[in-house]
Amino acid sequence: MKYILSLLIAGILLAGISCKDNDIINPPIDNKDYFPAKVGAKYIYNLTIDTSLVLNGSRISDVASTTTISGTDYFVQIDSVIIEMALTLDTTFFRKSNTGTFYFVDTTGLGILVPDSLRNLLKVDTESRLLFFPLQLNQTWPVYKIDITVGGIPIFSPVKTSAKVLGIQQLTVSFRGSQQTIDVYKIEYKLEVQLDPQAPAENFYAYGYIAENIGFVKWEGESFVLNLIRGGRLDLSFPSGFYTEVLNNYFIP
């Protein structure tokens, strides 16, 4: 990893690459609530993992409490993933505002992989922007990125994630034993990984389907992308499987 990053820095400086993302203008206030999760909320998803073989199970998300990280208040989300009778617990942290939903990203493992000589050149986001309000057709926004900087100025992004609202569609789901057809926004999350500035980026995708007053009713995509945008630990390894999650039941106090 250290060798790759050293080559990356050298290649960038020689190529003189520069880039700049367009700034997002704060949107008008919208009273529609597409992420109503709060303390006491529970979401239960049917989960399918497609790797070398197909595994079935469930993911249960409980919003348990609140906490403060580096001066910022977050909700504490506990995910219980049950696959083939095996239970895995994970804790993530999110916050909400009138302009979006943000997940805290644990980047502590990145510092171990990066040599001291390069660490000061990295600018790493500590949050992923899962949602940007108000949701509109063709709306785009930056979700998460890692920048290489020179003199404090970003010149290249080896890891970059963006989102786009692809459309509005009807989705039939089964809640509490009965089928319902609801209107959802379909959002595409695109992860670009480009360790060599002279080589094309590798692209990975995930899709979220979100309904007003409920939240996300379906997820599908690469586990690497889902883990990053939903507040998992930053992992630069390749995706390990394709996930499909469909909401089966939920409770919002």
C-alpha cells in the first residue's frame, strides 16, 4: 500500500493534474421527510448476499441513542446482520439536517497504511453525504472522497463517490404481511477508484430506493459501496459481494 501511494504521489506531481468539484448551492427548505429515522426507530430488511454462493438472511437496524463525536452530535445506529444463523453486530453514526443526511466514516485504519511522509498530503472526508435535500430528478451531489493535496490544494482524488437521483418509480413491497405499492426515488451511488492517475478509474455501483415518511425501502449493489456510504469503516480492498436488501417491516416512534 505504501509503495502504491508513493507511486501515486510521484505520478500526480509529474503529470501536473488538477481538478475541482463544483460547489453545491444550499437547496430551498422542503418539508417532505425521506429519512425519518430517530431514537427508537427500527428497520428490518430481508438480505441476500451473492458471492461465490447465495446467502439469505436479514439486517435489523435500530436507532438506539445519540452521542457526540469530535463536537458533532450523531444518532447511534446498531445493525444486526443474521446470515445462516450467525449474528454480526455493527455500530454506525449518522446526523440529519434540513439539507441532507450524513454518516460518520471511521478512517482510523487508513493512517496505519499510509507512511508518515505521505500522510500530510491526504485530505480524507470523515463523513459520507448519503442524501441531499430536497430530492429532485437528476439531482447530483458528492458523497465521499479522498484527495491528494499539494500545498493544501487538492490535485487528485483516488477515491471519489457521487450520487444521482435517477428517477421516480413505483415499487411493490410487503410490509407487515401485506403488499403495498409506493412511490420511491431511485438513487445511484457511484464509487470511482483510481490509484494510478494515468489509468482509467474502476467504477462500482449501488442503488437506494427511498420513500417519503419511511426511508430506504430497498438497497442493491456492491458491498464495498454500501459499506462506505452508510458509514462503515474505510476499506480499500475490492468489493466482496452483491447485496440486495428489501424492507420487510419498520417502526418509527
